[in-house]
Amino acid sequence: NAGVTQTPKFRVLKTGQSMTLLCAQDMNHEYMYWYRQDPGMGLRLIHYSVGEGTTAKGEVPDGYNVSRLKKQNFLLGLESAAPSQTSVYFCASMEGGETDTQYFGPGTRLTVL
Amino acid sequence: GQQLNQSPQSMFIQEGEDVSMNCTSSSIFNTWLWYKQDPGEGPVLLIALYKAGELTSNGRLTAQFGITRKDSFLNISASIPSDVGIYFCAGQNSGGSNYKLTFGKGTLLTVNP
């Protein structure tokens, strides 16, 4: 049971390039989330999914797209990367329920030059 | 949107001292959570609080869910060097069944041996 995994761990992009971050969970969780973490800002929700085939916008969705084609995977895409998207990205998942909590992956550090 | 004010932003303490940090919100939450993040890792859940007034302990950690449902505090007793890290509070509402979290900006804890 690997929990929540993220690939890649590090990536450097040039402005305008595109890339996809992969989040995978092996806990059969329904809910999945993408956050970004910037210094002094805490974690902010980008997009989330309440089940396979569903996605919804979070607090800071602009410049990102997501897909949840398979229950275990949640992809975060940057179509045209900008320096403002330099950040550490975390994925989380949870089963759902009043007493359940989110489990986080190890993060992806992205730098956009 | 909902905002969490977490204080202090940082703390420098000596090993063996007690630590206290808190979060306040402009609106109520159904659940309060406290996470710890080690360098290069994702946040890990420390304590979850589900009822107003609830006081919960986990080893040297104690957290309380405020009566007004708009605040929470975390205490760490007899700090040790491995307590170093960033501590985040988070509020959760299950309304709409999306279980989204709102995070505070974090408290950076440094423990001097």
C-alpha cells in the first residue's frame, strides 16, 4: 500500500511549456484534491474531484486543468506555464465521511523560468 | 471565501519548553484539523476535532475545538528537536459533500537542543 504518490518529484519548465502532474492513490478513495503551496501562503486548493469522471474548481483554478478518468488517478495539467505557477504542488485523497481526513502525497516542486 | 488566521507565524524555543499556537476563522467549521509538515514532505495529520468544545490529546499534543466553532488551538508539551516543522490548522465543512479544506498559513517551529 503506497498511499498517495506523485510524479514527477521535481520539474523545471520554460514559460509557455506544458506539462502534466500525476497523482495516484491505491486506497480506492473517492475524493482527490490538488493544492499548491507557496511561502507564507499555506496550501490553496486548485481543483478537486468527488469521484471518477468528476472535477470541480477550487480556490485558485486559473491556468490549470484536471482530469479524473480513472478513480485512482488525478491529473493536473498546465497548458502554458507561467513563472507565477512556480510552486510546490500537493495531491491528497480521502474516502469521504464526517470523520475521514485527507491523506497527502510527497509533493512536486515545479519551477517555471 | 473563508479565511483562517493562524498565529504565531514562527516560534523559536528551547528543547523542553511548551508550545501553543492557534487559529481563528471568519466563519464556522464542522471539523478542525492540525497537520505537521516536515521539510520536503506532504502534510501529515496530527489531530482531528469533530465537536465544538472537544479537547483531544495525541501523546504530547493537545488540541481543542472552540465553542464558537470559529477557532482552535494546538499545544505541544515538553518539545523535542523532532517537533521542528511547519504546523497547519485546517477547517473542513462537509456541506455539498466535497470535504474541502481551508488551511491556515502555518506556524514554523524551531526547537533548539
